[in-house]
Amino acid sequence: MKKTLFGGLLVAMIAITSMAHAQTRTPVVNHREHRQERRINQGVRSGELTHKETHTLRGDEKSIRDQKLADKASGKVTPGERKQLRHEENKTSRAIYRDKHNDKVRN
């Protein structure tokens, strides 16, 4: 009887922990974050991004990371929060493209 009760409690704890972890995962945002960081780094290496542009873009990425961590701290990332994170990533992606394709070059 005790073994069955203990086993049932253990399974329930694992299930609850798994559900809580699944609600705070943001794999799409994480993938975009890494890809955009690579794009920024490539722009620095090629000279397409100036120091000021690089600083601004990295600041934008940091604010998105900070917001993502704040959203996760509540225990659940809601669909609205995910939508807002994707929106901010889209804005930063367009800024990366614009900055890399303007006439300014790194000195």
C-alpha cells in the first residue's frame, strides 16, 4: 500500500513539473534570438554594421531576452506574451536588415 501511494505521488510530481516546464518554454524565440545574434556578428565581421548600429541592435536583443526572462519568471508564458516577443523579434530583424543594407560602413 505504501509503495503504491509513494509511486503514485512520485508520478504526479513528475507530471506537474513537466507541465510547468512546458509552459515556460520558448523554443521559437530562442531560435530567432540565436539566428539574429549570428546575423549581427556577421555584419560586424563584414563591416556592414557601424559601432553605433551594433550597439543599438545588441541592446534591442538584450531587452527581448530580459522580457522573455520576466515572462518566464511568472511560471507561464501566455500566448499574448509569446506574440509580443515575436513582434519584437520581427522589429529587430527588420532593423538588422536595414542597418546591414544602408550605405554606412564600419571604419
